[in-house]
Amino acid sequence: MVIAAVIGVCVLLAVLAFLVPRLSHHAQRGTQRPLGAGARAGGKAPGFLGKLLQKPFSSGSRAVGRSGSAGRRTRSRMPF
């Protein structure tokens, strides 16, 4: 469920970053904030379990950041 939500947000953010690059920063930060909170909460579990619970949220946050920057980078390369 988390994976499908992250994929959907990444696609939406990439389209938003392509259409309105300046406004996409707010959406990107707003999406990364709860993912970071989930990663911090999962990381508080002891030992290996903490790393295991933290990983989906941290990789999701990284994916959201990459999709936003990819949309803005693609927009900057367009000739118009």
C-alpha cells in the first residue's frame, strides 16, 4: 500500500514539476515531511528491526525528491 502511494505521488509530483516548476517545491517538501517522520519513527525500533521499518519511508522520500528534480530538470531542457 505504501509503495503504491509513493509511486502515485512521484508521478503526480513529476508532472507538477514539469508544468509549474516553482510551485512544485512546496508539494515536494510537503510530501517528504511525513515520509521523514515515518522514517524517524521506524528508526526508533531497536536493532535490525529499526532499519527494516525505516527503509520504506527513507527510500520513498528519496524517490519523491528525485522525481521532482527530474521534472524540473526536464522542463529546463525544453526549448520553450
